[in-house]
Amino acid sequence: MKDGFDSLIRKASRMKKRLIVPMCIDDDLDMIIKAAGLGIVYPVFIGGRNIRRKFQENCIPCEYIDAGSSEESLAVAADMLKNNKADIIIQGGIDISSFLSSLQDLKTGLHTHRRASHACVFFFPGRKTPVIITDTFIHDHPTLLEKQIIVENATSLWKALGREIPKIAALAVLEYVNPKIHSTLDSAILSKMSERRQFGEAMIEGPLDIDCALSKIAAERKGVKSPVAGDTDIYLVHDVESGYLFAEHLVFIGGLVCSGLVLGMSKPAIINLPFICNKGLLASMALASLV
């Protein structure tokens, strides 16, 4: 069955963005071959076992750079990305903590004026446009400033998907401000910042609980009147635990496909998460190419 990701994959085909793969693992290889065959990426493998034969069997060009360790492969990858010799990086066989620490290193990484955040992209049933959930991995307990950066990163991704003004639900456990509940305060402040156009054209409503964000009927029943309610494009969660579980439930209980990217750095990155299936990985490479 076709879904919204098929159109994104088609849109990214023949872009041939240079994808860095340090210490490639078998779980990723088939989808990297497929992405290369579609012209989404041109793979550059750094270290690990020699996989050139498998690519030659599929008549797909690639590059291989020898590296003796994970640390060396990451250093080579970061240098290539910083010098615009590559466009995207995937985690490969690198430990995720080492991978993210290396990329966010102030001296050698892909640091920008923003901080990194992770966004998951879904297509909900009956909805033609994608939805974004963020932050789903990086920030354990984001401050208000960090939430502002998370919103900016997600808005940039939304625009890279060819969309214009995102409707953002700043989620909390309640749809009204309770001074004792921190998530409602942050959401209300972000909503006011949006009203004052501190996020440009982005429209943020908060606090919203999940049923108001998903259903205009539920919002009206609770006295919430907002164009975001029932038509949310981006779901901003209060902390990483909420975001991770939200995405996980949509996959394992809802049966949806999830793709994801690390945003906010000078180049997009793809990390290995247990709820991202093969199609989700392919879609992640397509998203990274479009970004």
C-alpha cells in the first residue's frame, strides 16, 4: 500500500546526495543499496568490513575509505561533512552516544548557532500532509530556550518538505495554564511568542492536551478555539520521554511508518532507533536529501 512517504522518496530520487556511512552494519546495507539505486544518495563507506563487492553485484557505485577504528571513521566523516565533501551522515555501527557527541563537538563537529534536536515524521491515516513530532531523542528535559530551538529546527524541516505555515501544538497534560505544571507554562509562553511573530509565520498554540491537538470537536467541547486544534502539523512535546513514547506507540500500536532526522547541525544526521523500520530508514534518507 502506498503512503505519503512514497511521494517524498520519488521527490528525492536522482538527487544523489553524498551519504557518509561510518562502520556500516548489515541492518542498514540493503536500504542504503536501495536508496543508491533510486538515486537518492551516493554512499561513501568509512571503515568496517569491505562491502564494495555487494554494491558491485548490484551495479551501484560507491566509495570506500579505510579506517581502523570507530573513532578514526568518525573523525574522517566529520571532516568530510565540515568541508562539504558529503551531505548526510548515518550512524552506522557507531555507538549512538559517541556518534552524537562527535557531531556536536564545538571544535570538530557540525556545530551551528542552533542546538541539535531529533524529529520524527509520520503520515497519519486520512491525512495527505506529514506530521512532525519533536524532540524525540536529544533533550531529556528541555528548557524554554531549548524548546524555542526545537521549534525552529522543526519549522525548517517543515519548509524543506515544501510546506508553508506550520500549525504547532505545544503539548501539555492540560489545555489550560496551571502554575504548578511546568509544561503548561512553557507552552503558554511559546504560544505568546508565536503571537508576537517571534517564530515568523509559524503558528503555535498551547498548552494543548493531545485530544485537543488531534480533534477540533474535543477542543470545542473544552472551550479551546484555535486553527491549530484538530489540524496540527508539528507536535512539540514537553520532554524526550514523552516524544519517544509518542512515536513508539504510533509505530508499535498504531502500525504507522516512522522516519526521523537529527536537525540543527550544518548537515542532517540519521540515527538508528528501534521503531524505525526499513521503509522508515529509506524515507529518512529521502528526507535528509530534501533538507
